Amino acid sequence: MLLRAYLQTKHQLPRRKITLLIDNGKIFINKEKVNNYKAELLEKDLLEIPDLRIKEYILSDASNTENKKPDFILFNKPKGYT
């Protein structure tokens, strides 16, 4: 999954703030500074953003969640049920 998409979905960061953090060299993946806007996050990568106190391992492949279909529950309400 792209770093930008991960930070937007998991941490609700705006795209502009992510861009500023990358430009200022404040984002690290596996202790290496990110300088590419299209950086990829893989399973077991270490993501660090010291300014936001974020230090976490990516536990599952986030790309699997992008194409996941929503679950629907069909509920037939019986007559007289409020």
C-alpha cells in the first residue's frame, strides 16, 4: 500500500501534511528517510514519524483491505416489531 494512502486511512492525516512531512524528512520506513511520494509500505515494515509520535510495525498487508467488499446484513423485520 502507498504510504500516503496508509497515513490517510489509518491516521486521518491530510495529504498536504503528509507532503510537508516527506519534504522535511520527518517520515522513516525501516529507519531510512522517505524522500519519495510514492513510497510503498510492506508487511513487517517499521513506520516512524517522530513529530507525531507514531512508531509502528505494519502487521498485515494493507493492500488486501483496499479491495475488500463491504459486508451486508439483511434483516427482515416481522410485523409488529419496533
